Amino acid sequence: MLSPHEVATLMLVQGASDHTELDRADLKALREHQLVNLEDIASGHRPYVTSKGGAVLEAIARIR
């Protein structure tokens, strides 16, 4: 089960281009659930939503 903060972080990862303000604990939890992964870029790491994370977001969108 994801916390509301983790769900919000997942949504932000999907929609935001600036990921500097994301909570590291929430990102860690999302990575442990395999909903987010990190991409290596020149300036460090950038989170992105995995296919499993995308499926969770689609399910959330259907129930709204």
C-alpha cells in the first residue's frame, strides 16, 4: 500500500521536469516497489516512472 505522499510523488515524477524537490524517502519507497527507477544523466540521476508505476497511475485515474 502506498502512502498519499508516495502517490503524490509518483504523479510528480510522471509530470514534472524538475525533480529536485522530491522527497528522497518517498522516492526510495517507490523504487522498492519498482514503480520508479533512476536514469543516469550527466548531472546525476533523474527518476522516471516504470511500466508498473504507469499501471498504478492508470488505475488511479480510472477511479477518480
